[in-house]
Amino acid sequence: MRVASAAAAAPSASPVERYLSALHARFASLDDGAVATYIPELSKADPSWFGICLATLDGHVYEVGDARVPFTIQSVSKPFVYGLALEDRGKAAVLERIGVEPTGEAFNEISLERDSGRPRNPLINAGAIAATSLVAGRSLEDRWARILALFELYSGRQLALDEAVYRSERDTGHRNRAIGHMLRNFGIVREDPEPALDLYFRQCSIDVTCRDLALMAATLAAGGVNPVTRERALSADNVDEVLSVMTTCGMYDYAGEWLYRVGFPAKSGVSGGILAVLPGQFGVGVFSPRLDARGNSVRGVAVCSALSDELELHTLRAPRAALSVVRARLDLRASGSERARSEGEREALARVGHQAVVYQLQGDLTFTGMERVVRQLLAERDDLRFVVLDLERVHEVAAPAAKIMCEILVGAAQQGRAYAFVGLSRQARLARALGETVAEGALSHLAQFAELDAALEWCESELLGKREAAADADELPLAEHETLRGLDRDELRCVLALAQRRELAPRQFVVREGAPADEVFLLVRGRLSVLAAGPDGQQRRLATLSAGTCFGESALVEHGTRSACVRADGPAVCWALPRSALEAASVERPRLMSALLANLLRSSLGVV
Ligand code: DON
């Protein structure tokens, strides 16, 4: 990708703008070809006109040169009217009248398929006239209004007929009239062809700009939705058909070399427009009236060839995205929840943590990406019991990938392996498919969590099983709490004497944010949640505390206030050790405070 010299462009210009400007400068002196004259009005075009535009899928449009000069759309109109015919009549009915094969002939060739009489594709004049004849409407004017409205959906602005070009084309369009009556003869057009011919001349004479072409292309690149207005111009199902014929037939008898050299769907017009579509990426419009012998803009073809080569845009180039759909794979030993656990639980999880893994996925989960995920999942150890699929960074799950995912879950359930999802609520297609799988009885239930930490905690609880249940129900004797480990008999007796027992009811607060931090707490039964107010003022769970852990230890090192609340999830018991009492006891027991701090530090580091 050659970038213009920095001095040539303002420092604030984006590298993309600089590149497009350099491309324009590179081909502005290319004067091969000639302006079309067979439609007399077209001969009035300024051969020097030259615009390049690129429209992104979020609606940004880069414009270089003559981006706003109006010209008639001509054959670039054909894919859009073909899409309208598909919408109006359905694929089968259209295919019955119009083929989808490249011809290798000129755009105005008077030829139909030998046996069926069909025009070979909708982008040569014969196919285009047939497509226009299929546009539904109560009257000729109604059909024309629908065609103009269609182009305004794609361009995102009001458009108009160039009356002079329309009259010029209508008055000289004898070859197209011959094609129209030939179509009538073979029953492709089943009524008087004149109205269809008139509509065709009008659709070709709609005034557009280079910018419009880029936005129309971007609408197709976005699956049929205009990236600026967000209005749908074509159903997603029919976009594939339109882009397919643009890929194989859009450049007529240059189509093969176009696919070889450029490699993305495009359509040219004899006014000098070329519209190119990069599906899922962006749309390009190029305008320059000088045409080559095949009726394609010389500068337009040169610019698109350079874009393809220098920006690596050939659609048959392997998409790298599929190789990086698995962002990370971590087992519970490497990535546990925020839950503070006792030493015993930590030891147990260190032993079995490999039985639960998290797959962080990203990007578009297409069939290709999903195939890679499935292969990795199926290669996991047999003793793997829990899999968390984190979809927070997934853009979209394609239908084939959703189907594969459902099959994986059903098969895993039969092996005793459970799956859980994070971020499923944003993947409607996958959520629907999984819901249907549960409704059919193939899956007993669907575990899904709003946050990864909650999913990790679920895996830990499942792995700990009875041990955790016991910790919730049984009360740990205070003397056995890990925070008191290593105290001598006198120190332990002293701490047990100054400890204050707190029995908590479900949802009872034991610590409030902002309260003075003057006690440290040892949890001996049940489970507590650490909560803090988010930017929206809502309480968010930061962590969960299990029996055997401690909290509020900051009270021993600073005379501050609480930075969070702590609330009982269910019935719980903890012991409070007031700082003042510990400091008094330490006067005669100098080792006491350091022993407590060492144990608190060991617990917070999770060091077993
Ligand atoms: O029908 C014609 O001849 C013109 N209205 C359109 C031909 C055209 O744009 C060919 N494309 N390069």
C-alpha cells in the first residue's frame, strides 16, 4: 500500500484519505479510452472528470476528486433493479426468465439461451430489460416511482431523472428495442415490451454521484442496509444473489479478468461509473467517463485493480479472522473467580481446577471459526467436566455455527460435561437455537451468566460440590480459622476472648461503605457478598466470601473508612476482632499482630 508523501497531505488527514488522494493523483493522467457517444447526450461529459469514494459500514464516506459531479447511473442500475425483481417475484420466478451465467460477450449482445430463450444473466442489456419488466406496480408510473424510491434507499438521498439523457437514450435505443421485442418473442417478456423498455431507459438515466455509488455499494456490503440511514433497501437473502451475478457478470466480457485481477463484486456503466462491493467491509465508487473497448471506465478499472492489490482485498484471499476466533483458553487453576475461599477450598480447587475451562471467543463465529472451536473442544481431556464459553467479544454467531454449538452441547451432556455461557443475551440467534434444543428435551437446562466471574464461581461450586455445601451449612470453630494459624496458646486464648460473634440473617449488612474501618472479620459459616455502587448507583457484586476467609483487614493497617459493603447471602456467622483490642493485646504479645498480618497476607495472595 503506497502512502502519499507526508508532505503532500495535511498532517491531520487520515492515512486512508492520503492513500485515496495518492491513488487519484496516480491515475489522473491516465487518458486512455473515450467518452461514450452512442447515446448522444453522454458525449457531453468532461473526460477529465475523476472521482474516488469509499463508504464504510458505519456510514463514513471518504471523497476524493469529482465526488459530487452528477452523471447518469446507466448499467450500474442493473443489479439494484435485479434485486427488486427478486423481491417482487421470488428467485424461482426470476430464474425461470433470466439466467445467472456470464456470457463473455458485450453488454448489448443480442443473444438469448438457445433452448430456454432466457437472457444469460441480469447484467447484460437483455437480462436487465427482462428484470425491469418484472418490477411490480399498479401502473407504469407506479413502477417507475418504486424504482426511483429503491435507488433513493440505496443512496440515502433524493434522486432525479436526467431528462436530456433519458430522451437521448429513448430516441436512439433501437438495439435495446430489438432486444425487448426479441424477449417478447420468446415469452420472457409476456406483454408489450415498450413499457419495460421505457422504464429501463429511465432507470439508466437516474442522476447519481461518485459518493452515491460508494454508499450504494456499502449498502450491499452491509447486507442490504444503508449504513447512513440504517434503512433496509434489500432483504439479506437476496443480497447474495445480487453480489453473485456482479462477481461473475458485472464487467461483461472482462468479468473473468476482473475476477482474476481485482476479485470483488462490481458493476460498470457507460457514463464512467464503477461500483465495487467488499462484503462486510466497505463500498467503493469510482467515476471517470473515458471507457475502454468493453464499455468499462479505464481509470475505474485501474483504481479498483490497485485497491485490490495494495489493500489485499481479493475476496478469495483466505480470511485471517477464522484463525483467531479463540481469544484465550484458561482452566480454573489459572483463572479462578473473585470469590475469597478458605485454604481447604483453595487446595481442593488446585487439585481439580483442570476439570473446568473457559474459552474466550471473539469476532464472527462463522462455520469456519466454529469448526476450529469444536475441534479444540473435542480434543479436551475426558475428565473435563465444565466448559464456560465467553461470548462477550463475539460479534455474531452465524446460523450454521449455532447449529453446531447445539449439537456440541447435546453430545457433551450425554458425557456428563456441562456448558455455561457468558454474554449469550446478545446472541439472539444462538440463544434461540439453544432454547429450542432445551424445549425439545435434548438439553435439560441452559446455564448462562451475565458476567464471567459468576460463571467461574459456578464452576468452582460444582467442582467443590459437597465441600462447599458443608462450608455453607456447618460452622468452622473460630480457633481453626486460618487467620489464627501459628498463634501460640496464650495468643490464641487472648484473641478468642476479645472476638465478638456476629450472627447474620440473609441480606443483612455486616459492613457499610464509608463506615469507619476499625474491625477485621473472620467468616466461619455461610457466604457473604462484597458490593460496591457502580457509576449508575446500582450495587454491583465484586466478590463472594466463603466460610474460612476473612475481610475488613484494612482496619489493621490504616484508620480509614470502608470502600465497599459486605452483605450476607444467607444465614451466616462471623467474628469481629476490634483493632483497638488487638493493639492493646499486642503490647504484651509483640508477635501477635505480625502473625495475624502474615496469615491475612497469605490468604489474600491465595497462597496455600
Ligand atoms: O442500455 C444501454 O446501452 C445503456 N443504457 C447502458 C449500457 C451500459 O452502461 C453498459 N455498461 N458498461
